[in-house]
Amino acid sequence: DRLSIKEKLKYMKENLSLGTRIEFTELLTGEHLKDGDSPITELVITFISLLELSRLKRIKIFQNEQGGNIYIDVVKSLEDFDVDQANGFEEEGHQNADNNNAVDESESLAAPVH
């Protein structure tokens, strides 16, 4: 069992309130990591979760300078956010049918040899 996007969204719902400003790194607690998870797993899951909240206009994500800290502002309350209704991402463990038949694009983009 691995850390999921919905688990991270639930954590954010419980810990972020309207008007909060937080740095991205403050959301990387490590406390929800499960056996086999790496810190990079949490980083990716956290970022995807933030993108979902941003898509739903609950938060704003910004960076003041290239390479600088990433900040999150909660602009709409997460209290009424239904984590189970979050659908802006593919469920973990499910694979898109289009990906099963994908052609390696490097083959089609390669220049012909003469």
C-alpha cells in the first residue's frame, strides 16, 4: 500500500484553512509515507494534489523568482471539499487504455538515414 493522492488531499483538507500561506516544503512531512515509498514519491504526490486543488480554484500556487520557494495560498475553504469527488488525475493503479498501445515517438521522429 502506497501514499495516495486522495490521502494527501485529505491531509491538506484537515491542515490548511482559508487564508493560509504555506511553503511547498512544509507539506512534505514524511509522516504519511508507507513501506516502499520514497521521499520523491511524497514530493510527486503532494505536487499532483496541489495541482488538483489549484484546478478546482481552492488554492493559488506561486513562486517569486526562478528557483525560489514555491508558495501556496488557500483562497477558498477546503472544509466543504469532498476528496472522493477529486477527479483531475488518473486513479493510482489504473492505466489509460491509450497508453497500452502507445508507439515510441522517438521512432517516428527520427530522421531518415540515407
